[in-house]
Amino acid sequence: MLYLTLRQYEYVCAIGRHGSLSAAAQRLNVSQPALSNALTRVESHLGYPLFARRRGAAMALTPQGRKFIEEAEAVLNRAALLEQSKQPLTGENRLRLGCFVDLAPFLLAQSLHRLREALPDVVLTHGVETFEGLISGLIDGRYDFALTYDLGMDAGFLCKKLFDSTPHALLSPDHTLARAEQVTLTELAAHPLILSKEGLSAQHVLALFRRKGLNPTISHRAESLELSRSLAAHGEGIGISYTSPKSGFSYDQVRLVSLPITDPDATESVVLARHGTGPTDPLITQAEHALVTLLRKD
């Protein structure tokens, strides 16, 4: 028995395309209550929300909502073709992978390769973002899952830990700490630091110091990891990074020293994150398994 009608599918898809009840109602030339009732009926039947309602903002699709609307539109297209006595089109399975900008050079290429091996019939797209960009992308459905650090995500996100990452101090070979084998946050706090210009990243690093009652001086806020490495190599301060090439040279071929920071509470987890509390799409489950198998370090 069919519990949802094609009309309800049409109404929900219109809301998703136009971002609000009022815009969809105007487009379809129906009342807003009719659309609202259809959406309530569909969500009640499914048992999970299709849209995130935020005061003063457009109705953003949840990841489950985006998937539902893609499939609902495919159903509507097939129905239209049947009415015209034509063969229905074959739908496409799609996955969208996001990756934190500093992790992308290390993890993204191998992850895309593994996903294409495991899911050859899936159309795969990706994006590289800051923490804020990934969080908003996961919430509004631009990404199905993301490779990132476990920062800035609340209980609405599900995270699978892949491995722990130890931060490193990046400094010039002429620096007074350069001959050490490792350093602590207390030792670093006595010297000017180079932090990322990315908000959550800088906040996280500063919080590590402040939990110990330390207030370091910031000499630069770098727009990229390689700029941070170059500034450090030229003696402009000490860079702090959770991801860094093994090369002992910056991009401009100046010698660079990288020392592990030994404070246990400075270690941060790299995770595979997704947003939503509804049922997990089987395709996403397959993709997550492929990535966890590839990247997890025990």
C-alpha cells in the first residue's frame, strides 16, 4: 500500500527547491497550509525531519531530506515518463565528501581513489573547506560526510575516530629550541607564535595554552599551512600544526625543524563525520566502511 502520494512528493520537492513555504506556494499556485500539511504528513510517515527550521533563515535540507528529495524527484520524473509512454530514466547514486583544508593534501586523494574502487557506480564529488564551511555543509546537505578534526561539532553530528594527531612546533634551525627532540606548551609560550587564520583552529590552539594559564604572543596569523611553514623557517615565529609534510624544507626551500609537542591533552582526533539523527543511508554506510578501513590507525 502507498502511504504517500505523488502530489505530496511534488509539494515537498518544491519546498526543497525554493527554500521556503511561501516561495513554493507561489510557484505551485497553492496555499501555504496545503504545503505545510503535506510536509508534516511526509515527515510524520518517514519518522525524521527533511528540513532544519531555523528562525529567520531559509528552510535548509537535512542530509536525509536531500536524499529523500533526490529520490522523490526521480519518482516524479519516472511517473511523468510513464504518462508519456516512455521508458523511465535510470537514477544516479551520488556521494559528496568534504575535507578540512589542512588534511586534504594528505587524505583526500587516497580517499577518493578508495571510494571509486569500492563504489564504482556512484557519482562522487568533493569539496575542501574550513571547519566552519564543513559544519555548515554537513548541516545543509552539501556534504554527506567529511574528513576533519573533532572540533566544533555538537551532539547532532556522528563521528567515527580514524586516528589521533600530535601537534608539531615548526621553527627555524637557528631558533633556541631547534636542537631539542621535543617541546612542551610551556616552553613554546615564551616565544612568538604563528597561528592559523582559520577561526576554530586558532581558538583550539590558544585554548591549549590558556588551560595551563599561559598567554603566548601571536606574531602572525597565516592563511595557509605552507605560509605558516615559510614564516617559521624564516624566523618569524613558531608555527603550530597538526598536519605537516615530512620534508625539512618550506615551499621556498628554506630549512625547517619540526618538533612534536608532548602535552597529552594537545592530541586531537581526526574523524569521519556526518550530520543527522535519522536512519543511515546504506550507500553512506558502505562509503564510511571503505574510508574507515583505509584510514583508521589502531
